[in-house]
Amino acid sequence: MHRYEILPHTADMIVRAFGSTRAGLLTAALQGMFAAAAPAYGEKAEKNERKFAIEAKDFQSLLIDVLNEVLYLSDVNHEAYEDVKFTLATDTKAEGAFIGRAVSGFDTEIKAAT
């Protein structure tokens, strides 16, 4: 069972994520966002890890910053991220590595998380 739902909306895409921990919620939001984007995996689909460290004023800001960071890395590296390994996840800090694979494109382009 997925820990997210993709909800219909006229102008935007809405992903409702569920998690009992900060790390679980962040992971579910990332997975839902990339599921909604529908990646087309490239020929070389080996898993890659991209390290990150993000700090924000509160958890809501942290969630948005993590999702926007993973969108940036996705664009730069032509990858879709399926999971996250956290070394730290608090109300104001998240550190770890995004785990993803190369893509040739997405059915839906996501420009930013809000």
C-alpha cells in the first residue's frame, strides 16, 4: 500500500502523504510526487544516491525545501528519486541521500512544490 494519495485538481497536482515519523512523511511525499510525475526510466537504470543537507525554520518549510531540492536534483541529473536514506530528520533539519535512477523524461513536469 502506498503512503500517499494523488488527488485530482483542476490547475495543480495534489499529493496527500502519510507518515508516523518525520522521515516517513518526507519519504511518502517524495514518493507520491514522483509517482504523480510518472517517470520514464532510461536504459541505464542503476540506482544512484545524491546526498543532501537542508535546514529550515519549521517542519512545513523543511518539507517544501526537501521536495524542491529533490526536484532540482532530478532536473540537473535527469533522475527520478524513489526513496530516501535519512541520517537526520528533525523539525528543522534533514540530512541523508536521495535514491534514484536515470530517466529519459516524465509524463508530467513538476516545476515546484508548494
